[in-house]
Amino acid sequence: MNWQEIEAQWGQVTEKIYGKWGKLNESDLASIAGNRDSLIKLLRSRYHWNQEVTENKVDNFARDLKSETLSRNNVASTYH
């Protein structure tokens, strides 16, 4: 998924973020509101990762969401 899609679907994405990065809480995610830079900044603060590592992790997360969405859509189209 791209970040515009993630931001638009933030309510659904937050559950996956909880699963991925458990050091973030509901208040953190509400304040981020889908903003990629805010997520990166908070992850760096909580996990003490450098900028490059954090950006890679966030980009991989977005790519995994896209793959998961595509897989789910392919399975759904098989049954229609």
C-alpha cells in the first residue's frame, strides 16, 4: 500500500501496527493519524533505531500490507 492508502484506512491499519510494534499504544497511533514521518519519528524514539533502519521497516510494513491486500483480493475473486 502507499501512504495515502494507509492514511485513508488508518483505522484498519492500526491493529496491524499494534501487532508489529507493541511498544506503541492507542494514544500514539491516534496522534500519528497515518502520517508516515510521525510514525518513523515515534518508532525511532521507542526502539532506538536509526533513520535508515526505521524507514526500511516502515516501507517493508507498507509493502507487506499491499501483498496481504492483493492476496485477500485474489482469494475473494476466486469465489465470485
